[in-house]
Amino acid sequence: MQRIPKETSVNLAVDLGGLAMKNPVTTASGTFGAGMEYHDFVDVAALGAVTTKGVSLHGWEGNASPRIAETPSGMLNSIGLQNPGVAHLKEVELPWLASIGATAMVNVSGHSFDEYVAVIEALYHMDKLGLEGALIRAGGSPVAFSLGGLITPEVFDVNFEKAFGDIQGAYPAINREMARLVRARHPQVKWLNREDDLGLEGLRRAKLSYYPDLLLEKYTARKPLD
């Protein structure tokens, strides 16, 4: 049951560096996700802002288990900034926050200055990318997602797909669901481009398991030194 905030005539609105907030209350990053799991219990849009869990350019699996330890006064955790990546944030969580009228602040993570810049640029240009995606959840948490877009009216490019490798069947499932989504939205599409497998044995074996129509030859060009 969702708790509805009481109406008040007091104006609690604030301006935080140009970000208009209904009130000065926001969530602590990492404790609230993007608010989707909490919306059944509290009106997320009533918050001044939702500060998202830290998001990186590409998804991070986080630290290996055990990641949580009990103490006499509580608990300690070292999750390792597990997150599905900025593409998932743009495709799923930010549109959902916008649809309920919530304000969002994004916590950006990265291993380098360039990664931070790439995440921020992706967020700034999210409306121009024209990406479409599919998401699979298990127990309320994302376990796999895929993003891509049309190259031509007949070719859909699957830019990348991510899944937790320890969840059996996650990769085949997201591959299948993405293909179904493309067929439903773009019935004229004849081919899915699976992108480069980097020549890695495991990725190549996975790609061949889908029985591709063709594999393009790859070449390396080198410019001679003067």
C-alpha cells in the first residue's frame, strides 16, 4: 500500500545549482536504486529528487561474494558498485522516473576521467541516440538487457547485450526477447547484426550457436611508419 504525502501550503521548493526540486529531500545513492521497487510503498515523485545508484559506462558485476558482514551494531557491505550500465539507466529507469513526474539526480561512476565524461555525454545526448532495448528482471532486479537500433530499414544492429553470467540461460533469453521485440516493432527487418565478437573463442562460439546467415571477414590495416 502506497503512502500518500499530506498536502501543505508551505512552499518547500529549492533550486540546487539550477535543478528545480519540490523540496530539499533526496535519497542516498545506492540505498534506493531508482525508486522502482519502492514506489508501491511511497510516492517517489513526492521526493525532491531521486539520487540514482552509481552508474558506469558499462555494467559492473560488483565484488565477489561474500559482500555483506554482520556486526554487533549493524552490518558492513562492499558491493562494488554493481550496476547494469548507463544504457540501461537511459532506456529503463530515467524514462520511468519521468513518467511519474519525479526529479532525478544521477550518480556517475568510472575507472577513469574519460569514463566519467563518456557517461555524462551519453546522458546529455540520450534523446538523439534512437536506441531501443529489452530488459529481463528476476525477483525485481535486472538480470539481462540489450540495446540497439536500425542501421537500414532491413538491418537492426544489436549494439550490445549484458547479462549476469552466473544465471543460466540469461544470455539466450535476452537474445530471444530482443529478437521478438525487433520483429514486433519493425516487421520489415530481415537481419540482426550481432556486432563484433572480438575474435574471442567464447563469444565466437556463442555467436555461432545462433546459426548466423553470414560472418563478415575482419581485416587489420596498419599505416607504415615514415
